[in-house]
Amino acid sequence: MTDTTTTRFETHTVRGPFNAAFFGVLGPVLDRDLRPHKRRVFADLPPTVVELGSGVGANMPYLTPGSTLVAVEPNVPMHRGLRAAADRRGVHLDLRQRPAEDTGLDDGGAGCVISSLVLCTVADPAAVLAEVRRILRPGGTFRFVEHVAAAEGTPTRALQRALRRPWAWTFEGCSCERDLAGLLRDAGFARVDVDAYRLHTPFVPFNTQIAGVAHA
């Protein structure tokens, strides 16, 4: 069963379909490298999970069949793949076409929020983290796998800076130069556990990553 809640959000006529197709084809390749980190932070997810930027369902395998995913995904071309992934996994999908800064969910109504490769794309990551804190109940968790800026002075950081504009245009505003660990620590969570690591993929600007859990 699939429910859809919408708000005003315009999907780019080129980038929206391109990203849906890109992650539909290459998502499994990216997830192969991210899998050890996702298995750790997405372990033992509860029966109901809120996900920011669910895309085409890359994180569906980490949910238990029969559970409910409240999917906050503004990009309409992603919805077909997301619905198909939910059907394959046997997950009830509550699909909301809304931006992560404005989920429309109740205060303190969520026990668990997850995201992967999403905080890089939002217009205001601090506002998104404030929204996560608003919807989490006391004791709830925000579990994340995200890519971040490389250390200053490194070749990877230089490449991230050089590719900043075309990368952002192609991947719907994605920034390779955000200090998301710092933003998470400053967001007012009771505790934030973050591990930094590096992938080894051809997508070099994407290879510096963090994964962890923020506790409300």
C-alpha cells in the first residue's frame, strides 16, 4: 500500500529524471562501497522509519519486511523506483513529496530518521537538522551516511573545489565541500557519534565520507 502527501515543490525537468536514472543504474554500485557503513548505522531499524531523500530506494534492504517507511522525497521521477523497491521488500510506503526542511510531520512523532547522500544536496543543511530534531521524540535517533569536504590542502579537496559548479548542477545542488560533521555537532543533539572514512571509487570528489548516529 502506498500513500502520497504532496506540497509545492518543482522538480527540474532535466536533472530530476537524470538523477532518477543515474541512481537507478549506478546506485547498487555505490551501495556496494557504502554497505559496511550502512549495515552498522542502519542496524536494527524500528518498525517505522522516516527517511529524508529516499531516492529510488537504495536503503530499502536495511528495513524489515512489513515495516513502514515514511519517505520524504521531493523528486517525482524517483517515485516509481521507490515504489517498486518498497513492493519488492514488502515495506509499507508513506510517500511525501516534500523538501527535507519541511517534512510536515508532527513534533516529536518520529523515533528514527535516516539519510544517505542527502545533506549534501539540501539548500540549508542546518535547517534540515533542526527539522530532524523537531520531529524526533526524546531518545530518538538520526542515522546518517553522508559525503563531506576533504581536508584542506589535499588533492581531493582541490578537485572538489574545481568541480563544484558542474557537480552541483548535475546532482541537484550537491556540494562536496560541506563540513557536515561540524554541523551535526552544532545542531543541538544530546550526543553525536561520527566516524570518518574514505571510499576508493572513480567518483573522487565523493570519496570522503562520514557515518554515524545523532541522539535526540
